Amino acid sequence: MRGMLLFAAGLMVGAAVQVPLAQSSSSNVVMMNHVGINVPNIPEAITYYTQKMGYREAFRATNPQGQPTLVYLHISHNTFLELGQANAERPAGFTHYGIHVQNIKDAVSMYRQRGVTVSDVNKSAGTNALLANITDPYMGRIELAELTPDSLHRKALDAWKP
């Protein structure tokens, strides 16, 4: 129940933030792309979200043993739920929300000019997206993602069929 409340809170915060960001033509923000949560058991969470909520698995990253470490579920064509494995360092619950940007380097530069703390850009080993993280004083983390043609995000978006 707590996880669902955190998820819903994340969606509401993301929606509230998306409109002002999207209205700024220089922001380079395309949309809010995903909400991330850590769950105690990824296979059980997949079953719940696919069977009970009707979401579809979009893609996953696995560890060398073949176990899922990160799973994206389509909520709608452009919106995902990101499931991560909870552990001692990563407690269960809301972790972040992700913003799809057109150009990650420009977005990082813009946010830094505005006085926001943003990490350097890196390529996700699991998804091939270009990522940077904003340190948000109210929520913790906002992920910026450029969805390159070889990213699993872009491939999932391109393969979407209603």
C-alpha cells in the first residue's frame, strides 16, 4: 500500500513539474517519462502490475545470473513504471521520476546555469540511454534521460502497439 501511495505521489509531482518545464521552449524537456520504485521481489511486482493493473513489460536488464535487476513496464505509450530490486542499500518505495530530454548535454548545462545540482552525463550500461541526475532538495532525485536510437526506452517506444 505504501508503495502505491508513493507511486501515486510521484506521478502527481511529476505532472505538476512537467507543465512548467514543458512551457519553457529552452528547457528541451520532452515529457515526464517514468517513475521509479524499488520492490522487494521484481517477479512478483511484474505479475501484479501486468495482471492487476494491465501494464505491459517493455524491457528489462538482468544480472549475470539472468535475474531481473531493472524492469520497465508500459503504463501508456510514453509512460513507464521502472521497477528496481530493493535491498539493504536501496529500500522499497519511490526512488525518482525521469524526464525525457531532447539533448542531455544542453539540459545539464541549462539546469546548472539555473543553479541546480546535476551530475555529469553517463551512458546507462543496462539501457543505453544517456542519463544525468538532478539532486532535488524535496524529493531526492530527478533523472534526465536522452533516449538515443539504441536505448531500450526508444526501442520500446518505437515498438509500441496499442
